[in-house]
Amino acid sequence: MSKTTPATQALAKAGLPYTLAHYDYDPSAERVGLQAAEAMGVSPAQVFKTLMAELDGKPICAIVPSDEEVNMKKLAAALGGKSAHMMKPADAERLTGYKVGGISPLGQRKPVPMALDELATLYDEIFLNGGQRGLQIRIRPADLVTALDCVVADLVR
């Protein structure tokens, strides 16, 4: 498994600290984030999943705890739109350059508006996909916000 992905390159270029965590990816897992949390022995609430969606026809990205479901109305409101819905997996892969199960909000092919759920701020560090199945980035939420220039909002409750 490579330790260099577009996600890790983006963090290195920004000069932001992070560490990597590897786990055995299970392609048959129903929910990748929950499987990652279990494999790494951390709380699912501390492992964030990257969800690609569309807001009024334009691509966006939501980063939410793996044990939560995104509220599309709240996501739309957080990014100043009217209606959001999940993007088709093939479209998400084409847009981001990553495979489903390995989509990171960092280092995507095309920059899109992003929102991070405010629950991230409850932790000193969170985990999120590193751009490869079985690779997680451990990072401080404030550093992630800096790297992504994203909105922090209530996206799940």
C-alpha cells in the first residue's frame, strides 16, 4: 500500500501535520467508516466519512462521522443552496479521482465546496480517508478546516 496519495500530497504541500493509519479494508463491509473504526480500534464517532453529493446540480462534499447519516437539508443550508442529494458512485469516482471506499476530501481532482460536521470539533484528532482503501489520515480538525477551506456546520442532527 502506498503512503503517498493526492490527499497526503495536499497536506504535505500545505505544511500541515498528520499521521497515517492503515487497516485491513473489507470490500464486503456494509459501511466502510464503521469497518475502519473497528479495524483501528477507535470510536466510530471519531472516524469521518467523505460523501460526495450534488447541491442544486453542482458537486459538493460532506464530511460526517461514520456512525451518523448526513441530513441533506442541513447540508444544503450549510453551503447556501436549496436541495442536495447523494452523487452516484461512478460520478463521485470520476470527479474525485478516488475509488469508492477510498474517497478523501483532500487532493480531489476538482475543488468543490465542502462542509465538515461540527462534531469533529469535539475531538483533538479525527480520522478520515487518505485516498486509498485501507488508509486513514489522523489530523486535527482545525488543520483539516485550513487544508480544505471548508464550512463547519451541523450536518447530521
